[in-house]
Amino acid sequence: MATVRLNQKHRALVRSVPASYKRAIARFFGTGPTDIALAKVQHQAYIDALRQAGVEVHCLEADDNHPDCIFVEDQAVVVDGHMLLPTPGAPSRVAEQPPIADFLMSALEGIQTCNMGGDARMDGGDIVRLGDLFFVGRSSRTNDLGIASLRSLLDFFDYELRIIDIPPQALHLTSICSTPTDDIILAPEGYLDADAFGILPVGCEVIWMPAEETYGCNTIGLPNGTVLIAEGYPTVKATLEQRGLTTVELDMSEIRAADGSLTCCSIFY
């Protein structure tokens, strides 16, 4: 989940790989999952890496009626004791949300919760946070009404929200960028204009990666200086390590096959 600061990443919610996973949506960079057993091994390695970095992980049972249910990031937006429950952009994924919402409301006593209504649509994967600055992707899954709902939440905290139009070849904003630390945005060349993120706070920067390492730009930074990265992206790995960060590479092949990335598979709360 890309809506919490680095020092807030102590607990994460994930969800197991369903038996129906081969039917997961794959319309962008994925070609469709083919090996459920391998997907489960990769998902467990992901969980293990979070735990080894000191994160407390809770895993919900899979729902075989929903092939995409492991991608929990899209179902809830947690920001500083408040939670927005978006209406996902893919109609087949709407019913994935209730057990996720129920768990988070139970785990976060006193959390303030709001829902989207009407024609508002949003996937949590379209949101990236850099300190008190938020970016939202206007994409095939997130529309202007959904963005307006997010803006209402962020206005409560007096946080700034900037809109980025997602190119048609990309699924989400987090498909093409991430914040491995609270002052770095990692993004690929060729997808966004050089000034897409605008003027950043002092000390923050966008680091542009080669286009062939686009998938590798999705990372998870953790409080202990570890960054989880997808296996096979040497420029991403070298760039982060040059900044004193410790990288942990994970095989994401069967997750990628369903248009999924590292951040897709967890909600930090």
C-alpha cells in the first residue's frame, strides 16, 4: 500500500492465492497466470520477506470466487487513522472488499471509515504518497468522481493531491512508480512527462529508470532500510543500493502474469 509513510509500515494485510487464480485479469503487462503452485510459493516468499524485515503480517483466506483477491491494495485506502473504501474499477472485483474492510475496522479500533457512492471508481493502486504529498492516477480504473472522494479525505488533513494521467499501456500509477523512501520517487522513462510529478518538496527527487525496467519501479520500502524489489531489474537494484538501501529481490513472475506488482499484494495499516 502506497498511502502510508515509511515509519508507519509495521503491520500489513495480505490475502492467499485462490484456486481460481488462473482466471485473474491480465490485460496490461500480464499474460495470465499459468502455475498456481508457483504463485503460492512466490506469495509466501513475499510474506516471509515482509516478516524478516520486522513487519507483522496477517493473511486472510483466499476467496476462490474472486481470482484477483490477492491484490488487496486496490480495496482500501488507509491514511492516518482514516480509511476510504473505494469502489474498484473492475466490476468483477467489487465483492472482494467486505472481508478486507471488516478486518481493518476490527484491527484499527476507532478508525474513521468512508465509502464511495454513485459512479465514483478507484483502485488503491492508483495512489502514491510522498510525505504529505499525494499523487493519484486518472486511469482506466480510477475516474474523476473517485478522485474527488479521495480529495475530500485528504483535505481533512490539509494534504496536497496531484493528478497524473496514466497512459493507456499502464494499469495503475503504482504500475509505473513507487516511493522506496519518503523522499524518492522511482519512475520509468517513456511513460510520463519529465514534469509529471511537479515541483517536489525540498530534498525529494524523481529518479528515472530505463523503460525496460518499468516493472522494477514498483518497490516496497520498509522502516529498517530494506526495499523489496522484483527480481531481474539491475538498474533499480544498483540505484537503491547506491543510496545505502538494502534490496531484497523477489521472483514475481506469476504475480506479474496477473498484472500484479509488489505493492498490489499488501495493505499497510
